[in-house]
Amino acid sequence: MDPGLSMVTNRRMELSGSTKNPEDSLWTSEASCVSDRLVGKRTIVAATAAVPPSVSRSWMQNTLRSHFSHARHHLTGIQYKEDTRTFISQEFANYGLHVLLQTFPTPIENVTGQNIIGILKGKNFGRLADTIWGIAAHYDTMPNTRGVDDNGSGMVAMLQAAQILSAKGQPENTILFLAFDLEEWERGVTACVHGVCGSKAFVDQWLPWYFNMTYGVADDQSLKRLLGGVIVLDTVMNFNNSDFSQTVPAGMQQAFPNSYAKIVANNNRGNFLFEVDRPDDQQLASVFSTAWKRPSTIEFPLNSIQLPITGALTRLPAYVIRRVSTFLRSDHKSFWDRGYAAIFLTDTGDFRGSMSDCYHAVCDNMAAVTDDKLKFLEKVTQALIDTIGPLSSLSGHRPTTQISATDGLPIG
């Protein structure tokens, strides 16, 4: 085992009265150099005891207000962040997920990051026939924001999807629900200088360790084959139907003319979900696009772009990365750095409406939440369920899907 994993602590959430499955004996293996300790019991009230039969806007609104409406930062929101961590862990456990906590160091003494990992074990769990799918969102915030859209919205969408998918029974393939810490960056001496520190720790340290312990493989090709793909959510609630509420990054008109033309034709209204992928992510992107466009009582546009980059980002020339850097601002970058499949979903953050002023600011709060925004979040959540549900129920590996062309970016 890589000695670097000795700095990673994984702890299993145990519910009162539960017993370990014999297949979980690896968690107590001294050879793993990883401790297995019980999470301390704390009184954190779940948003609701009953599993809703469908996506619930009231559940999401209540969960945002109760657990994702104040700073979740290692210096300015210490206790609230700790309570949020406990809530996420308890919710995962309540859904019947296998819950692990990955603790990783930071440059600040006595400050550690903590990823929370919920595993819905499929029938193929532990076998090379498994294809693992995931939904991920970060739960931390910048120091001076309430972080309701960024990224409370992504967290409640992921939690509600976990709640509903786990209630459907055991899937064929395993599903990961990933709550990442320290996605946000800050200048100076800080816990995460360049951002996406939690997802980087997960991809670089936890994922190869876990796959080796559970599936007996550690080489890059086997890891990529086992991990079907991950949907990364970051700021996914800021719906704005006003004309000219949507702006775009510099150079987008030239780089992605089709996507840009859709925005202009829509009078620059910020009423769409933005999806970013690469050719390597096409199966997951295609299934999500089909799920989003499925007829329903709630309809919103989907605007997708495909970056013409393949393989691990770390192997690409620096000038190529600079050309697409605007679209690498969240945890999907950590997966792409290693060449794993992932797609990125966002409301475009500071390029839309009030978030142009409230992004990473105190006004990203519950006062900005409207019924239209909750409907938009409901649509996002339902599309997650309609994507990961069918993929995780498939036997064997990736099916053949019809892939439609998307925008490309010249990098020559």
C-alpha cells in the first residue's frame, strides 16, 4: 500500500444496534494502516423521518434552512460546519449507506479537511463486474458567505437523490455519494490555496486505496474501468428568467458558438442548467441529457459544452489548460486530472443574476430562495435520479448509447 495513505483516516458511521457484515472485515485490517473508529454520537435531527415518494421542494427548502444557511468554514463557521458534517453523515446512515469519513491534512496547524462518503453497495460490489457511479458536491463555504446556492443547493440535491435512490432497493452496480470539503480557495496562508483540495485528496488517496482493498486492483486502467463516472454539482439553484440576467466568460462566443448562440437567442436569460463534459465523459453526459429532456411538469433548458480534451489533465500542455481554465473551477477537475469520467453541472455561478454580486458574499442566503429556484433545483435532482438510477441497475459494464454532437473548442 502507498505509505501516503497512512495520513488518511477513514471512520465508519455505525448505527445503534448494527453489526458488521463479514465482508467488511477489511476495515479492521492492521495491514491497511487505516484506523476504523466509531463516529461520536451527537443529536442532529434529520430533515424528515419519512422517505418522500418523489423529489420534495419542501424537504430541500427545510434542509437548506436548517443545515446549509450559514458559513461552513474552518475559521469563521467552525461549529456550524461541524454540525453540518454530522448531519450529512447521519443522513447517509439513515438511508442505509455504508458511511466513511476521509480526514486529510492542510497547511494550517490543527485544521484538517473531511470528506464524507456514502456507499450504496450494488449486487456487484467487490467484484470486477461492478461499474461504480457517483454524485458529488462540496459542503464547505468561503469565510464570509452563507453558501446557500454555493453549495448548499448541490448538497441538498445530492442528499435527496441519495435518499430516493437508496429507498428503491439494492442496485446492480454500486453508487457513491460524495460530500467534499475544502473545494473553496483563498489567498495567503490558508487551508486550501488552489481549491478542490477535498476532491483531490479523495481521487489521489482514498479512491486507489479503496479500490485496491475492495476490488484488488490499483492500476490506472482498472480504476478507470471500474469508475463509470461521477456527476459533480456546484451552484445549481440560481434560476433567473429575466432578460439579460446571463453573462458569459470572455471568449465563449469564439470557443463555443453553438452554446453562445442559444444564450443570445434566449435573450440572455439565466433559466438553463449548464453542463460541461469531455469526449471521455460522453456516456454519462448523454444519459444525463436524456434524463433532463424527459417530459415532465417542470421544464427548463439544458445548455451543454464539450471541451476537446481527453485523458488526464496533468498530462496536457499548460497552454491547453489555460484555454479551458474557466470551466475547471470545481471538483470535476480532480477527476479529470487523473483521467476519470465526470460531468459538471452548474447554474454558472457568478455569471448569472444576483450571484454576480452575491457569489462568495453574505447575500448568498435564504432570502434569495424563491419557489422558481426550488423548482429548478427539483428538476436538477430528478435528473440525477433518472441518470444514476438506470446506470446503476445495468448488468455488466457500459452499454452502447447514441451520442449527439456538442460544441467543440479549437486548441491549436
